[in-house]
Amino acid sequence: MTESGQVFLGIIAASTAIMALVQVGAIVALMRVAVQVRDVATTIQRDIRPLVAHATTIADEASKTAAIATAQAQKIDRLVTELTRRVDETSAVIQEAILLPAREGIALVAGLKAGLAALRGLRGLRDLRRRPGRVEDEDALFIG
């Protein structure tokens, strides 16, 4: 081997040793990073577990509250429906008990008025028969 061959062989050996040391350093650094990632993941899981449990509890309570609110809304709907029905029934009773007799009373009063007017008309005709000249007298006063 020549001297230059030995120099190149030494350079190759040194380069290989340096590459081996760099790879070992990279493996050690990756091991440290892996341990840190594992610790962070464990910490996150430990911290998130109570949050997930709390969120589940909140979701359960919200579901119960929604169910109660739905039941209350249905009760209110039933009450409003019943109230509307009763108001309709009451208005019908009022119409039958008050308005119909009132209309009949008004009709009776109108009938009495018509009867009185008819009697007055008959009396007026009798007066006209007794005093026939009065109409003629009024015609004479007319200036036209």
C-alpha cells in the first residue's frame, strides 16, 4: 500500500468512527426526547381525565335539564290548551245565558214599541175623523 492509500484509509476509518459517534449521540438524544414525550403524554392524560369526566357530568346534567324543560313545556302546552277550551266553553255559556235572553228582551221591547206606535196611530186616525176641517185649515195656511 502506498502512503496516500494509507492516508485515505485513515481518513475513511476516522470518518466512520465520527459517523458512529454522531449516530450514537443521535440515538441518545432521541431516547431523551422519547422519554420526555412519554412524560408529557402521561401528564396530559392525567390532567385531561378529570376534565373529560367533568365534561361528561355536565353533558349528563344538561341532558336531564333538557328533559325536564321538555316536560315543563308539554305541561304548559296542556294547560294553555285546557284554558283555551274552558274560555271557549265559558263564552258559549255567556252567550246562551246572557246574550240570547237580552236579544229576546230587546225584541220584546221593540214589539211593545211597535204596539204602542200602532195604538197611537189608531188614536190619531180617530182624532182625524172627529176633526175633518183641521186638515183643510192647515192647507189654507200653506203659502206656496
